[in-house]
Amino acid sequence: MLIPTSITSKWQMTIPKQARKALGIKRSGRVLLAVEPKRKTFTIHQPKSIFDLAGTFHPKRNKGVSVLKAREYFERHYGRTK
């Protein structure tokens, strides 16, 4: 099923009612976009729970800096506000 939609100047996209009903998306729900750059396509998935998001996000790796050195750097360069 192909359903047309538009993208705003702020890169936001409205999910049409037909697609929301088919996926069972709630008003405050979350969706996952599975992007396929080679094919220039994406698909929308409705996760069942927060646990479905496991493995989706990859945090930045520590670049060999110890936690103590990072803390010292932070304290030197960023002052507390009153």
C-alpha cells in the first residue's frame, strides 16, 4: 500500500491516518524508521515495547580517556552556574 505524505521545511513528516491505523500507532506513540540507503527507501515499524528498541542505538565509544580525566576536563572547562 502506497500512501502519499509530505515533508515540512523542518523535516517533519505526517503519518497519514491509513498508515497509523494499519500500524496501530497511538497519538503519543513511537515508531522506528528502518532506512535502506542503497535503495533510498525506509519502512516504518511500530515497536511493541521499550525492549524492542534494544540494540537499535549505539553509544559513542570511549576514546581511551579515563573517567577521572574526563571529569577533570569537565570541571576545568565548564563552571557551575549559581
